[in-house]
Amino acid sequence: MILGDEGDEYTFGGRTRSLVFDLEDLDNPVLHFSYMGATNAIDHNGYVINDLLYLANYTAGIRVIDVKNIENKQMSEVGFFDTYPKDNSGIFAGVWNVYPFFESGVILISDLNKGLFLVKKSE
């Protein structure tokens, strides 16, 4: 399970942090590792489809992270679309949510300041 705490970047600063938990034993969840993102933006809603995590990352836009080696504590950013190019600070502005579930591959991005964006991953 991958969790984001939007309060940590806002309150303490630092790079985007996503917590990865091992839930093999549901009575004993274990923090597997913390993934540190490329920016200081606040992480929000994230969705995993196949081996990709689509993460709403407020001022850093949508971040697409490869999670195929998550069991080995490896995650790597493979793409992004920044709807708030002004900066990547830890404030509540920019992308609030993403919707990567369309069959067409189109990703809907909900931006607090600029409305809706429709993007598609390039090959």
C-alpha cells in the first residue's frame, strides 16, 4: 500500500514523501520504505494501474512513478505533466486529483487554479 501524507511537506518541508507499507500480514502492517519524490510539492491522491503510480502532486502536477520493483524498495519517476510551472513549493495549489482510468489512456487532471486538463502519455 502506498500512502501520502499531505501534512508532512506542508508542515515540515522537504521532498515529497510517499510511505510504502507491506500488508502481507494485515494484523501487522510494516513500513517497507519511504519513497522521496523529485520536488518539494505536496503529494495527494495516487492510483496504481499495472506498474505505474499516478500521483497528484499539487504544485508539481501529475507525477508518474514506476513501481514494478517496489518489493526491492525501488520506485522511479518516468513522467510528469506540470500544470503549475511557477514553482514546486509545498503549498495547496495546482493538481488536486488525477483520473488515469480511461481505456483510451487519457488522464484527467483536476487543477485547483486552472481547471481540468486532459493528457495522454507519450511513447
